[in-house]
Amino acid sequence: MTPQHYVAQKVFARLPDVRIAVLFGDPASRDAVLTIHALHAELLDSVNQASDESVAHARLGWWRQELAACADNQPSHPVSRALAPLIRSHDIQLEYLLEMVEGAALDLAPTGFENLEALLLRCHRLDSMARIICAGICGYEDHDTLRFARSHGAATGLLQVIVNAGEDYRRQRLRLPQSLLQRFEVPPAELGGKHSSPALRSLIKELHQSARAHAEEAEALLPAGDRYRQRAALIELRLAMAHLEIIRRRDFEVLVQRPRLSPPKRLWLAWRAARVEEKRRRVKSGSANTLTQHSGKH
């Protein structure tokens, strides 16, 4: 199996929204974007699939060494072997990759996340950094695109915390902020149940509002001139917003059934978003040609 085949299988199995989004993105940057998301998945697996915290810390320590070796063109892991040439061709900074590792390591704090701000820091260091790297791969002209990537990462990171709340608890991981658990008087053990109490739904609603606010902020921040190049990220964001809408319609119940888009619905939403961006590009291109013709006449 080639490194790129490994990367594709990793993303396709774990990240269906990313899988669909990149299909409508720039083919030239598709493999590189998939590689960054595969690294993101590997780091989360290092935490989630470890038998205890010491093993998780050891795995993340190995990734720190592996990424440093990757930057020196001496990779060993399939994801690193796919990543090594991208570091040179796309000028990906090692410190950005290591920041993703540190973001994943925050999941291992003994007391979890003290408050929403601490959870958002984790989202920014892990999820936002992955999107910032991908934004650079796809290309941008306006630095507000990096602000878009940061808010996009916060929104998708919070979404995953919401939808995985029960599963995380069963893995002995608690990502819901302690301050919210205390304010809404939600015992962590409730996350291991099959139904959400009104208190837990209120807690999820507050996280949902934060995720939605970051998603809307991201949408507003993306400059018009960079929208088409960033269309894969924009499609992923639209899919995240669709997941958030499912959660709202279920009255913030996340323990009974994970909110999921059906494959046809996911594909249709992605196609529609891509079609809108293609129309925007054509209108912009036509307007530019008209201006050029008029200036030529004068």
C-alpha cells in the first residue's frame, strides 16, 4: 500500500465530511489536504485508542519525533511519508505540525478542560491549525482567509466534542468543560447513559451556540477573492453547519443517536455548495472581462 493510499483510506473511513468536500476542491491540492487531515486523525487515535494516559503520552511523543524526522526527510510512518514532500513543496512549517500534537495532548489533562476558553484553546491548536495548514496548501491572497480557517477549526472542533460526548466518556475521556458541568449540575456519569436530561441538553445547547457562532463567523470572514480556492474547506464548513442543525432539531439530544447526515444528503449539500461557488467564480470572471473590454475601448 502506498502512503497516499493509506492516507485516503484513513480519511475516507474516519472523516466522511472531509472525504466529500475534497472531491469538489482543487484536484491539485487534494492529496495534500487529505494528508493533513490524516495526520489529524492519527493524533486523535493516539489519544482515543490508548489503553491509558501513559501510552497516549508515549504515542504523542513518538509523533513529535516522527514529525521532526519527517521535516529532515527521514519519515517512517505512511502519513509522514506522504507528508515529507509536502513540507518542501508547500513550505509547511514544522512548528505548525507540532502545534497540532500539542493540541491533541491537551485532551490528556487530568482534570479535563476547566472552561469553554480552555476547550477552545485545544480546538485552535489542533483543529484550527490543521485548517490553517490546508488554507496555505490551497492558496490565498487575503490574510483574512487564515482567520476563516481559525474560526472554521473552532466550529468543527466543538461539533466533534458535542457529537462524541457519550463515546468520549466511555473511553474515559471528558472533553465537556468542567465549568459547564458544574453550572448545569450535570454529573459526568450521565454521559454514559442512553438519554440526555434537560440539564445536559442545556449544556449541549450552550456548546452548540458557540460552535454555530464560530461557523457563522468563519463564513463571514472568508474573503470573496479566496472563496473558490478555499471551496473544499467551505463545503466542509457547510456540512458541519448541517450537522449542527440536526442537533438543534433533535432538541440537543446527542446520547440516543449520533447526529449524522445520510450519504445522499451529504453529497447533495456538497454539490450544491460547490455549484454556488462555481457560479460566483463565473460571475466574477465575467465582470472582470467586461471591465477589461471597456478599459480597452478607452
